Amino acid sequence: MQLHLQTNVQQDYLKVFHAFDEQLFRKLSPPYPKTKLLRFDGSEPGDVVALELQTGLSCHRWTSLITERNITATEAYFIDEGQEVPSPLRQWRHKHLITKNGNGATIHDIINYSTGNKVLDLLLYPLMLSQFSMRKPIYRKVFGLRDSN
């Protein structure tokens, strides 16, 4: 299943791309489940991001490996792939793409996930959409509001 969210911001795409650090990661963490950051290496291939999702009843570990990173004259991206993901997820791939958009940029969150069950993937879609839509106002606050998209 794929989810693709876009947020237009005022700052240059390279400035936005280079701001994807631990501080921004913490700001982007949703209020629930509570996230405890265990490790944040960065966004270069081979870097690891590990966290613990705390639901109140249980804790689930999530570990992602940065597998790709590329910068061109019009876009920049890095990809994190889940190495250890909480049930019911089996696969996770998140492309953090920032594209040049006039004097500003568009931040793309492109998420591909699978539980191994297409019906369950569809049932999780509204939750994934909700969780990642929470990033839009944070992106706009950090990088400047461009438009309503």
C-alpha cells in the first residue's frame, strides 16, 4: 500500500533537506503512540534510526536503515527501510523527497507499507494518513507556509 503526502513550504529545497536531523525528527513524532528515540545516526546510507513506540500497554521497537540518499539540481531524498517493525507491519519503506518548487520546496512523504494482508493494509490506511498528515503543520511552522496544499 502506498501513501503520498505533499506539503509546500517557503524555504529552498536544499535548506529543507539538510534540516532533516534529530531535532526535526523529534518534532515530527506523533503524540500517540509516545516515541522514545533510542538511536539517530542521520540520513546517510548505512545510518540507523531506532525507536520504541510506547502505547501505554506495551512497547514496540522500530528500527530503520537508511538505504539511499541522492541530491540533484531539482530534488533531494533519502529512504529509510524498516528492519524491525511493529506488528502487524511486515514491510516499511519511507522516501523523504524534497523537490524544488519555484523559490520554495515541496516535501513529499512517500510511504510504502505492507502487513502481508491487503485487507489489513486498507484498514490501516486511514491511521497512516492521520499520523503522517500531522506532519504538515509542523513542516509549515518550521519551513514557512506556502499555500494550503
